[in-house]
Amino acid sequence: MNNKNNISLSRLRAYWPRARLLSFLLLAAWFLATFLTVFFARELADIEIFGWPVSFYMAAQGLALLYLSLIGLYVLHMRRLDRGLRKEAKDGN
């Protein structure tokens, strides 16, 4: 099962668990941030940032920024994994 870059099956078997782990961790962070913000909204309303309750801030802007940063982390880490896989394929030739 080699493609044009001669990536072996053993390299792919090492690559995909890391890619799935990254996806799972970022998905778990997304779920926890979303769920916990909603679940603890009343408690977070007592804490203020710049005069606004944290629950309002997180719902209005904070979670959107968190989601954007999670996407950025995914892109950076997947690029690193892809570069490593390509480098291993070139070294294996």
C-alpha cells in the first residue's frame, strides 16, 4: 500500500493514532469549554471582566476565540505531523 511518496503502511500506522489523539483532545477541549460555560453560567456570572459577567463574555466572545485557537492548534500540529511523515518517506527512499 504505497502511494506516490512511498509512505509505508507502518509509517501510516504510527501517523494515524497521533492524528486521532490530537483530534480527540481538541474535540474534548471544545466540548468541555462549551458545556462547562453553560453548566456553570450562574456561578460565572458573579465574576466580572471589564464590567461584564464572565458567562456573558464567554458566550459572546470568549468561546469564539477559544474555538479559533483550537483550529489554529489543529493546523499547526497536523502540519508538524505531515512534515514528519513526508520527511520519513523521503528518508526511506
